[in-house]
Amino acid sequence: MPGRSNQHPYGLNRNQLEQLSTEELEELLRLDFDAPKNNALSTDDILRILDVIEKRECSDQAENAAEVERAWESFQKDYMPTAGDEDSLHEEDAAGEIPREGGPAVPHRSPRHRIFRTTLIAAIIVLLSLMLAAQAAGINLFKLIGTWTEETFRLTNSMEAVETKEPTSSVNGSTNAVGSDAEIEYTSLSDALEDNGVSSDTIPSWWPDGFSLEELSVSQMQNSPIVFVLYESENRTFSISVHRVISRESDSTIYEKDGNEVIQYRSGDIIHYIMSNINTKQVVWVNDSVIYTISGQLTTKEIKKMIDSIYER
Amino acid sequence: MSVERPEDKELLDGLYHELFRKLFAYAKALLHSDDLAEEAVQDTFKIACEKINKMTGSGNPAGWLVTTLKNVIRDMQKSRQSLYYYMAHTVSFDDIPDIGKPDEENVDMLYHGLASEEDFALLKCIVLKKYSYLEAAQQFGISVEACKKRVQRIKKRLRENFEK
């Protein structure tokens, strides 16, 4: 139930949520909803977000109570099944995943999925911070500079405008303008990147043996495409997130990290920021208005080799 | 199945009053419509009535309701998209200059024979005007359940016609 604790075990806490605007929180919910599977947010996360939204939007308690009462009466009159009703309202059974019996409201997932969820939630918050800050002429992402403390890594923007092109994607002969609500299913990461205006030569061509593509999705958030791919091996996962920023302004973006040192690794004349958080490693870099993030159970050596593979083609 | 046991009724009443605003806010963020959002929440609680043992057995009724609401919203979107798909593909594309805005007069004529005038008026409310089933039911003076069944029957005819 919402409000049970202030700190969520996967990293979402009330203080962070309250710093986001209602619009940002709603975008977070939409992004989670659109994720094809392994949704990043647990039902407790969602309820916690909704709790923050509700407190902001329902300041008039009497009006709120009256509205709920009206809906309750409508439910009883128009929707509540009566004895003898056999047919479901729905063409398909909508009852979904049942949280485990008697336990806390945490979906039953394997430890590696839990770790991956931590990373994905962090990535979503990062993307939201980037995408949903003040709208303005544009941003030169080359000017994003990394700074960090013991607990956070921050990309700070120097606020320079840059002209960007608006890509369109073409799949099966139909044109899908970036920013439409249509979701296209891809089977190839290269296709997903190219269709969204990102060269497939800008992602690693090497990664450790034994990983296979588990999930690939493209989301559209306020005209900015996000390509997300998850690779899994028998006992490890890692993800690559590619966020093509079309025309945004951002003051700064915060990544959660642990107390270990941030490694600045230069390759291809680009600085890659390698950091750790609990038992995952993450690398973030910016190239030509695209923010790249790789997260997962990888070693620093593996991450460096993956980075080098981008520029050794 | 209806909710018969007093303790179940009490549980449902409590959950509804505690969670309606939250679930509504969630549905509205995804559906961008107050009426559709409310319908999604009402349908979610209808399922809760039908499967109250599953909900209580989950140990986390609030989480169960959120998950069910998610599935209801997906179901709503899929159902409305497929209705629109059958409508759009039953009509010649030459008669629809912009696929996003079907010409209602042409659609009326071309659909003649597949649905009665009233049935088609109902379909237009749901698909083109994006009414909730409750709004459409109120306009046509029928129950929400009857409204859904009528739309399902029309959809079945359109699908059969499409598959010919």
C-alpha cells in the first residue's frame, strides 16, 4: 500500500517522486505501461506515484469525497454484476498477474530481474529528467558535462541551442512519424536504431559471449524516440538504452551510483562515464544528440571492451 | 458472480473509496479522457466483484487492482483499435481521404446492410466520438452491459465481413 515506507527497495523514494512534476510522473507511468514486458515499476511503485499525484490534485477533500461517492453510486447502478450475470464485460480476461500470497506487494521475480529492474527504473528517471525539463529551442548534447558526488552522477547542460533533424521511420511501406503513438515491433536492433535516426555503428559491435537478445522496444516520448534492448545470458543481464533527443532543454540529469569512483574512459574522442551502483555497472555517454546508456552485470573491463568496439569498425 | 458476503461488500466498498482517485489518475494518464478513465476503473472493480476470492487471496488487493486495471486498459485500447480497424478496412480507402477522419456520411452508406441505423450510430459514438460505454448507453437508453453486447455483435459482423 502506498506510504508504507519512504524508501522503495528498488530506488524510487517519495522525495524523488515529489521533485518530479505531475506531468513527469504521468510520463513515467506511460513509459512503464508501454514497456512490452518486465515492466520497470511494481504495483507499489505505481501506487506511490499515484499517491503523490492524488495529493496534488485532490486538495478539496469534500469535493473529492463527493466525486468518489458519485462514481461509487454509478458503479453500483451501472456496472456491478448482479446474481445471474455470467458473461464478463470483457472479450478477454483482464485479471492479471497476482502478487504473491501473503507477502509484501513485490512481484515474484528472480534476483537478476530485480537487479535489472533497479537499473531500468534509474534509466527511466534519468530519461524523464532529460526529456521533461523546460521546453526551449534545443540543446547541444556535446556540452553535457559529467560531475559526481559519492551517491550521484550528474550530466549538466551548458544550454547551447542546436538544430536537429526530425526523422521519420518507414516500416512495411508505411511511414511512421516520430512522435506518433504507434508502436512498431522490431526484431533487429539495427533496424530500430536506423528507423529512429540513429546509426547502428554507434553502439557496441562486441559484448561478452553467451548473451542473446531478450527484449527490444522503441518508445516515443514527446517526439523523442528511445530504443531499449535487453540481453540475457544464463546468469547475467545487460541493457542498452539509446535516447535520441530531438529538441530539448535540460538543466541536469542525475544518475544514482554508489561510492565508487567514476571512471572517465576516453575512446573515439568521446568521454564515457563508467560508474557502479550496487552490483551493476553503468556507462553513459553522449554522441551527436544521442544519449547512450549501458547497464547491467558487466565488469569494467567488459564495458571498456564494448566501448572500444564502437570505434574499431 | 455477484458479491454476496457482507465482509466482501465491506472490503470492496473500502477499496473503492480508498483507491478510486488513484486508479482514476492512472487510467486518465493513459487514456487521456475522464469518461474512459472512469469506465476503466469501473470495469476493474466489476472484475474484482467477479473474482473477489482471487483478489483477496492475492494478499495485496491494491496491487491486484492496479494490475487488473492495466489489463483492462490494454483490453480497451485493443478492442477499440480493432473496431476502428474493421471499420476502416470494410470501407474502400478511396472513400476515406484521411484514414484518421473517416467521412461519416460515406461510412453510413457503405455500412448499410452490415448494421442497422441505430447499431451503426452506436458504433460511431464508440469508435469515432470515443464515448465511454456508459455515455453511449445513456444516449441510447440501454444498459452498459447491453451496449457492450450490441457493439460486440456489430464487431463480429464486421470481422466476418472483413474475413470474407
